[in-house]
Amino acid sequence: MVKLLVILVLVVAAAAVYYFGFYKKGKINDRDGDYIPDEIEDTIEDVKAHAKEVKRRAKNVKAEIKDVVKEVKDVKDAVKGKKRRGRKPKAKK
């Protein structure tokens, strides 16, 4: 019981230091008043934007890998002596 009380007092003390020591004195900026520092909110937005870019690139890489697999199959067939399946050659004029 004493350990629980000590932990509770430490948590309350830490919250008080955060609120009165940093937030009220303006050392932690908070434009929208939600008690979440602006630096953290800005970092989260940057991470979301970066994740969106990574997802876009991963999708493009996946499509390119599918194309490469098709090309490898064509090369394998060419080595075996099969006819070319790719784009038809242009007609000579």
C-alpha cells in the first residue's frame, strides 16, 4: 500500500511540474490548448506525411517488380528458344 501511495505521489508531482513548471510559464508551446506540446503535434504530422510518401513509393515498387517478373519469364522463354511474346515489331515500309 505504501508503494502504491509513493508512486501516486510521484505521478502527481510529475504532472504538477509539467503543468505549472513548463506549460504555464510558456516553456512548452501549445497553440490549440489541448495540453499536447506543439513540437509533438508537428512531428506527428511530419511522420504522417512521410508515411504517405513511403506507401506511394512502395506501391510503385510493387508494380515495377511485377513488370520485372514478367520480363524474366520472357528472357527464360527466349533462352529455351520459344517465340517472342512481347510487343510486335513495327512493320517495315
